[in-house]
Amino acid sequence: MKDDPQKWITKPPSGERLETVGGAVNFTCDLHFQSLTRREIGLLLFAMGLSPGHRFNLKLGGGKNRGLGSVRFSILGKIRLTNNDNSYTSFAEDVQEKEMDDWGNACVEEYLQSLSEQNREEILKDILQQIQNS
């Protein structure tokens, strides 16, 4: 028999303080990564549940077994790629903007194709379970 979630929220068994947010809440931030290959970007997008063909909610923090901690990442607009190779010789910023649906999907596919067939099948099976549980 499961514990009453409301009782657990107000008085967790471990005694820690627990805060919940009712409904969907949006936070906006910028993430910066340096010196990633396309394959590494594909892995990052895939692991964050951002690949359009493999979307899932990530679980963060405590209380996951009680339905807490579901997080969904979204990219607002385009992915911005900055090339800093010439930053010492040029004052002009070299920025490219890529669409998530086209370029991001291509990076994810490049990552998945780099895996052995067995590893790829295991990862996709795990992701399918996550999608079904989300």
C-alpha cells in the first residue's frame, strides 16, 4: 500500500524540508558549452530529452518515486553556435543560428549512429520506457 502523497509532502519520513511547485512553472536560462563536436552536441540534446523524436521528462531531486521532480527542457528559438577560433584576430563575432528540428536532429542521429547496434537498441529501449512513464 502506497503512502498518501499529500501526507508525505507535508511531513516527509526523512524529516527534510520539501517544497513543491503546483502546476507547470517555466524557468529561462542560457547554457554555454565549449569545444563540443556535433556528436557530443547530439548526446547532450538526447540526454536532456530535447531530441524531437525522443522527448522525455528528466527526473531531478528527491521524491521521484512519489511523482515529484519531473522536468522538461525546451529550446526557445534557435541554437546559437559561436566560433571563437578567430577571437584574437577579429572583433567580429562569428555566430551561426541553427534550427533544432533540422540541425539538432541531425546531431542526435550522428550520435546514435556512432554507437554499436546493441548499445543503440538498449538506449532507445530505455528512452521508450521513459517516454511511456512521462
